[in-house]
Amino acid sequence: MNSPVLTDVVGGVATLTLNRPDKLNALSSTLIRELVNNLKKASEDPHVGVIVITGKGRAFSAGGDVEEILSLAKGPREERVAYLHLFLEMIDAVRFSPKPVIAAVNGICIGGGNELHAACDLSVASEKARFGQAGPKVGSAPVLGGTQLLPLIVGERRAREIILTCRLYTAEEAKEMGLVNAVVPHDHLEDHVRKLADSLLEKSPGSLALSKESLNRAYRDARPSILEEIEKLADLWGSPEAIEGLSAFLEKREPRFRSS
């Protein structure tokens, strides 16, 4: 069985590749757990100075695994809570790593995938990349990183637009709003990210770690509310709205949230 996350360490840079291309690198609990473990190993490895997260195939990540989430929605509440805590552990592993984490966005970056992307310190996008949140379209909400981090990155008004409208944005639009640092030709993504990583390897590791710690103050302050929102999201996922939204997505039809 192929690992859901591939790890490659070259010259001080650990590249973690989400490896479910047939599912657009959807964030199953198995993938998330593997990513958390690999992030922690890379963060603790003295031979690693920079971490890169990317995806295999045509997606960075299309977000949560809808089939798994629908199963959770129909199951015991405690299983939904456990999945959401695992997702938060992934965001924390990126945010609290003492080492710079670069998102190399190779394609589709939506929903929980965009929350993972937003947690990274720097972002380089292929010209083919597309960004957005999808929670309200399927009876969910991006409260495990999206609502906390996007306002810090793009400003509150634009963050509300991204989250509430579920619009899809091109790589250039994402760069214009400050969601990504650079957009490059698709075939140049790996080289550009490597050059950026090499420039970070020239910096003081202690200074980078302290800078990240200080930059994370707003996220740390928001964490108690995130824990509260996990409970609320677990309830939302168990609601008829979420079951309808998730089912409609899998059945490739428009959801019917409101009675006519």
C-alpha cells in the first residue's frame, strides 16, 4: 500500500508530498495522522532546516475526505470530535514547527486544503493553482484555521468573501490579495521553492524559530475559541444540513438546504 504522505530530505529541506492523487489528496484521517507524524519528525530533525508541503498530481489538496466526513456525520458524535482534533493537530504541527514551512501549491487548494495552506509560513503557487473555501456549500465551516488565519493574511473583508461565498480564485488573484507570495510557471515550481528554501537555510535557525513564535501570538490567542468551535462543528456535521450537503456533493447535484 502506498504511503499517504511521501517524505524526501535533500540538502536540509524536507519535502512532504500528499499522496492521494486519485482523491485529489483529500485529507483522510489516515493522511492527516501521517502528515502530523512526518511534520513532527522533520521539526525535530537537526539535519532539516526547512519543510515543504506539496501534493502529488493535479491537487495540493481538495480538502476533507467527503466520504469519510459523511460517514462521521452519520456516526457517533465523539468520532467527529476526534477527527476535528486530529485536523487541528495538523494545523498546530505546521504553525508551531520551529522551522519555516513552505506551501508549494501545485494545483487545486480548496477547503481544508486551503486551511492547511494558510497555516504555512510562505506560499509559492503554480500558475495552475486554484484556491477557495467550500464549507458552506457542503454544510461545514472552516473554523480550524480558515476563520482565524485568513483574516490575518488577506484582511477581514476579503476573508469573509472567501469563506462565505465559496468562490474559486486563480493563482494570480490569490497573489493579488496576499494569499500567496509568488506565482510561477507550473514547470518551475519545484526550482523556485528550492531557491526560496535555500535562502532560508542561510538564516539563523534560532532567529527563525523565535520569529515564528512571535508571529504565532494571534493564533495562540485564538486557540481556546478553536476548541469551542470544534464542539460546534461536530454538532453541525451531525445535522440534516451537513448530511444533505455532503450527500449532494458525492451525488454531484445541488444541495437542498432550504425548503421551497
